[in-house]
Amino acid sequence: MSGIDSESSARVPRLLRVSAALSWRFVAVVAALYVVAQVVGFLATIMIPAGIALLLAALLSPAVSQLTRVGVPRGLATGLVLVGGLAVVGGVLTFVITEFSKGLPDLQTQVSTSLDTIQTWLKHGPLHLSDVQLQQYLDKVLQTIKDNQAEITSGALTTAATVGELLTGFILALFTLIFFLHDGDGIWRFIIRIVPGDVRDRADVAGRRGFASLVSYVRATAAVAVVDAVGVGIGLWAVGVPLIVPLSALVFLGAFIPIVGAVITGAVAVLIALVANGPVAGLVVLGVLIGVMQLESHVLQPLLLGRAVKLHPLAVVLAITAGLVVGGISGALLSVPLLAVLNSGIRSLLSDSDKEVEPKDVDVHEPQETGPKDTGGERVEDV
């Protein structure tokens, strides 16, 4: 009995030492992450355009590399890809704005008809509201708007300032994108010099694996976004909802925030269908949206994004939530690509198969080569 007591007492100090060691390391990691989050938030005006430029570089750099392989000078290839990309974006925006202008009168007419239907239902439906009661409710709404006029004006001024910040961020992102496309490899070689020489090649391979994962993520996300937009657009066309093209474009942009983006933008389409065409149209569009989300979750995400970034859905949701807390919509947009890059880079550093790989042998434009082969339990034992 005394032997057991002495053995237990000998274990307690070791347990305390291990717990204390883990505790201060955990505190140090949390403090470091907090400092990084504060720095990123303080430099958001610079970090967000640079992050968006990196995403665009991942999307456009394969085209630049393809042009250089056929003999086009890299500067000229960069210019051609940028001009072509801007022309496509400008053409799409012009088309969306034109379609929005054309569809707005029909939307106003249908909304007016729907409001008349709602008013008739309020009068003759289960509520049996009189004209006096409806006018009182309307007066309350108008009075609320008047009482909050200062806040509304302030919000308008804030929106104007935000537009100015967006324009500045766009110029900075475009300027940064030019250098990423023209000399991205040279910029990376300069950055990697801060790593000690004995592990520089491993860090170089891991970084290239991370960028390859980013290229795969952008390609896969763009494909998923196209499917979401086309599916929702077909549903809107089937029930005769106006503004099909603008709403489909909104769903396309929202799909770049995995899992939640297409749901939120699709809900806007459902709301407009409900207001403009009534509850039956709203339910039809809702059913189409649910079907598209099921297709994305069970087919497209595992087939495309799952192979590209190898992230668990829970990790994606938590990353989006953290991005929203730290950086709002921009943080949600950039959080999953950042997680994909870190995941692929860390997997490379922990992989024995990447020890003998030369940095020049890693093709960052090949989606199937975004990371080393998973060694399963052996790698876990090494860790």
C-alpha cells in the first residue's frame, strides 16, 4: 500500500510539470495569434488588397506561365493577361448593370402588385385590418425613419467613405497583382532568404506546395460558383423572376465564400422572388436553392474542393467564422484560402516524402500536385 502511495506521489510532480509546460506554450501561441490578428486588423487597408491580389495571381498566373512557355516575353504576357482579365470583368459588370436597368421597371411593377395583394390580404384575410389601422402602421414606419434620420445620414456618409476605401484598395490590389504576375517567383526567392540555409529548401518546397494549393482552390471555387449561379439562374427564369442576371451574378460572387456565401446570396434571390412573384415562386426558388446546395455539398465540394485543399468542412466553417470576426466579409473571403495554404505547407513540412524534393521540381500550376502523399498512421507516429 505504501508502495502505491509513493508511486502516486512520484507521478504528481511530472503531471504538474507537463501541464505547466503545455499551459505556458498554449498561452504563448494564443498571445502570438492575438498579436498577429491585431497587426492584420491595423494593416487591413494593405493586407486585404494584397490578399485579394494573391488570389487573383493564383487564378491568372497559369495563363501567364502558359504564354511564356510558347515564347511570349513575361512582361508582355503579364500585360495581355491583365488587359484580358480587366476586359472580361468590365464586360460582365456592364452586362449586369444593363440587365439590372432593364429589369428594374418590371420588378417595380411586380413589387407594387405584390404590395397590393398583401394589403388586400391584410384587409380581408384573418386579420381584418381597417384602412385606419393600416395608415397608423404606415405612419409609425415613417415616424421611425424620421427619428433615425441622423443615423441614416451618418450611414450614408460612412458608405461614401467606404466607396473611397474600396477604390483605393482596388488600385493597390491591381498594382500588387502586376508585380505578383510579373516577378512572383523572384519575390518568393527574396522572402525565403530569411529562412536558415539548412532548412531553406524544405521551407521553399512547403511554400510552393501552399501556393499550388491556392491555385487549386481558386480553380475549384470558380467552377463551383459557376454551377451555383447557373442553377439558381435557371430556377429564377423558370418562375419568371426579374433581374435574373444580376441575382445570378450575386450568387456567383457569394460562392467564393465556401458553404455560407451562396446560401446568403441565394436567400436574397428567394426574397426577391417572394416579394415580386408571390409565395409559390418563392418556394420554387427556395427548392432550387436547396437542390443546388445539396449538389455543391455532396458532389462538387468533395470532388473539386476536397481534392484541391483537403480540408474538413468543420475547419472551413470555423475559419470563415474567425475571418468574419477579424476582418468582416474580406476576412471570410480570405480565411479559407489562408487555411488551405497553411494546411498544404504544414503537410509538406511533416512529410518524409518531401525531404528529397527539390523546389524547382514543384509545379505550382498543377492541381494534382498540391501536396505530398498522405502517409497515414506513420506520419502521425512521427509527429
